[in-house]
Amino acid sequence: MSFMGSRSTRRNYGKMRSAVTAVAHERIDLLLGQAVETLPRDPKLATRYVGLAKRISTRTKVRIPTEKKHYLCKNCGQPLIPGKNARIRIRSGNSRIIISCLSCGTIRRYPYRKLEQLPRFSMKPYITLPSPSRRKSRTN
Ligand SMILES: [Zn+2]
């Protein structure tokens, strides 16, 4: 009995689960958007929006996308806007992107890879896996 198009979630607890996930995704997106919008006017409110998004994430086990998470300060909880309350520097020597929160001074470093190094469209990992046919021939 599958009515809804099966959204490929990591943990699929059936219809209820996917409904909860969909709403949580939407709410998190909305809250983070509002947080960025309200930051210049009211940093406290922006922090509150981020906190709510984080709480929804932990309660529902819906992850905040990593690229968005990088722009949330882990210390003070503010949304980080480059040029406003965040500074971004790239260290090409050790392939790190450094995001500093200018309101509390927290610095976070994330590794990055060059675009051409990302094996996004490569089938290589699947090809290099040991094939079962080879193992079979060895036992025979
Ligand atoms: Zn901060």
C-alpha cells in the first residue's frame, strides 16, 4: 500500500513519516529564510528563528542541509551573511574555507575540494569494486 510517491528518505517510517518530513523540510527552509531576512533589523529574532529550525531538525530527524548549516553560527546561533556579520576566507594551501562570525568571533573551518575533483558524475567507485564473478572463479 503505497499511495504517495516514495520519497527516498533515510528512515522511511511509512506515510506518516514522509508527511512529517515534508512539513519539517518546508518549515526549516522558511525559518532559515526568515532568519536571514530579519537579521539586519532584529538579530535576536533571527537567532530565535535559527533556534526553532534547529529544534525542528532534532525533533524530526530532518537534517538541515550542510551548505546551509555552514552559514549558521554554532556559538551564537546567528545566520551568517557574508559581508554583514560573516567573513569568508579561502586558504588554497590546505584547501580550507574559513567562515568567521563577526558578532561573536567564532571561526569555523571546512575542507573543500576543487570542482573537477568531485567524483559526482564518475562511475569509477562502482567499477573498481571487486566483482563476485571473479571470486567465484577463484573458488572453482
Ligand atoms: Zn557567532
